[in-house]
Amino acid sequence: MDVRVRGPGPEAPFLGARDLFETERTLKRPVTVEIREDPDERTRVSHDEESHLFIISRQAATSAMARELALHEFAHMHHYERSHPSHTQSMEEVIFLALAGQSVEQRKLTHCYQIANHMKDIYADDVWLEVAPADKLVAFLESSLAAAVADRPRDPPAWGSAVTAPRQAGPAQPAAQSGPVADPDITAVNAAFALGLVERHDLVAADHRMYDLAHAAAQDAPEVDVSAFTRRFRTLARNPDDSEYRKALVDVTRAYATGGEQAAD
């Protein structure tokens, strides 16, 4: 893998991530890591036919999570290069299939894009958790969920991906503010994502604090079935084809936006 780092920050986390990633996977296209003095942005990734550009704030590049963030984004690049269904499926098509003829609040539509990005992150984490320990990830998810539950005016940052606007398929983005008060429905779904991820990889015990935090989030969002969304995230097919992934995304979109039944085969 060709990884080059530029900007006001360390090279070591990114080159270390490259070396770990290469033990199991590789990228065909070169990666430029650009570190910027931008406290409001954690990571952003773009692609063209020749290369990947990975932009990261100096604050994130010098944090304890820098190597894990790099591994996570390398995994997204890996799926992008190989046209993984989670990284090629049009969300606009899914919205049409799941919600045609339905009247849905704009905030719910916005949250559906966030849920799709959670699903992308599940598949990215499937890749990098093969090559690195998950201790920092678990601590990050726990602290993020605790902050979201305790500090209601803020949107809860999900691992790498909570966005609040439609965007093209590709690597996940950092959390963004959706307004002056956090929406308890998407907070509950974010909690389900965290639980689904750690359960998928057997990362925590049944008495872990994250379960209490998720219960608190669920109490604030009685219309969201946190257990059901946890199961959806946990049981995503490991190697879905395009049709299988589209159906899963249509189902979860409909379930969140309308509480509707699963899509037909």
C-alpha cells in the first residue's frame, strides 16, 4: 500500500495503520493523508479513479484514536475499490423503494441517511477488526454514548459515521449537529448501532455499561425498538450481494421512517 502523509501532524499512526492493514488486506490505489488545522472536522475521504484522499484534523491525528480512525477509513477505501454493495447502493433508490407514497417527516428522512452510514460502518469494521484490537473502539463507543445520554443538547457521535445530510456512497463522516436539541429517536438508533457492532464481534460482556446507557436512550424514544435495531445491525449478512443488501437497507429504512413491514423479496 502506498500511503503518504502531509500536513502539521505525525506520520506514525497512519503508517502503523498501513502496516497492520496489509497483514490481511491491501489497497490498489495510493492514499494521501492530509492533516489540517481544523478542530471542527475529524475525517473526510474522497476518491477518484487513481487515488484516495483522506483528510483528518490535527486534533484527531494526534489523538489516541488516530491509528484506529485510519484503519477504519482504509477499510472503507477497500470496500469502495471492490464495489461492496454498502458503498455502491444509491440511497435515493432505497428511499423510493421503501417510502414511495408515504408522508415522512424531513428529520426522519435525514436520519435514514445516517442509518445507511451506520451500515457502511458495520462492514468497514468487519474488515479492520480482523487486524487490530478493539479496546479503544469499545471505550470510544461507551464514552460517546454516555455523553449523548447525559448531554441531551448534543447529537451523539457514532463511530466514524453519524451524518445528518444525504451524500454519495463512500467512507463515513464525523457526527454533525442537527439542531439545538438532540433528537431522541436517532440517539436511540445510534445506541442500537453501538450495541449491534460490539455484539457482532463479541467485544463486551452482557453486563457492560453500554447496555445501561442504551436502555436510558431507549427510554427517551419509546417509538424506536432499540432491541430490533440492534439485531438488524448485528445480523447484517457478512457477504451480501447487491439484492440482499438493498433489501436490508429498504427494510431498515421503512422500519425507522414508518414502522412498516419488511420489503418483499
